[in-house]
Amino acid sequence: MNSIRNQVHLIGHLGKNPELKTFENDKRMVKFSLATNENYKDQNGEKQTITQWHNVIAWGKTAEHIYNMTQKGSEVAIQGKLTYRQYKDDNGIEKYITEVVAQEFFKISGKKS
């Protein structure tokens, strides 16, 4: 039962090209923004779309696959977990970030040039 406590499944499009960072011991992390759309009809029967933006990161081989296989506009499916972190910016102001840590990744469409 613990394996379903913190799971996120998203299908969406990359808002920009993924950014790859390499840390000590050659550990790699990729980050990107993912847009998901929800369509509905308003009270006048007109189609409306709500776009949600998600901050996504991935580590290791998953990060490398995402970086090598996707670009801005690529449609992907990810499975991961929701995480929160905080830090102080250069002005000492506390900042909070919500991220999805992608553990599995599947490219649906969009070619990397």
C-alpha cells in the first residue's frame, strides 16, 4: 500500500527544452516544465482550456533519456512522486518549490532535431 501513497501520473507537452546538469560523481539531473491541459465547456457551451504548468525533474538514466529524446513541444507521459523543497534566494527571501520527480518516462510524440 505504501507504493501508491505519493504517485503522480501526467501526460503533457514540454514548455521548453530540458536542461541537463551534471553534479559531482557524474550524477545527472534534468529539469523541465510540463503543460497539461483540461478541456471543458463553459455555461455558454463554448470550449475552454485550462493549462497547468508542472516543474519536473529526473535523475540518472531517466534524466539522460529525457534530455536525449525530447525538446520543447514533445508530448510525454511521466510517472513519479510529488516533492517540496525550500531555499533562500540571494536577497534572503524564503522560496518554496513544488516538483514532480519523474521515475518513469515515455515519449508520445515530438522529434528531437
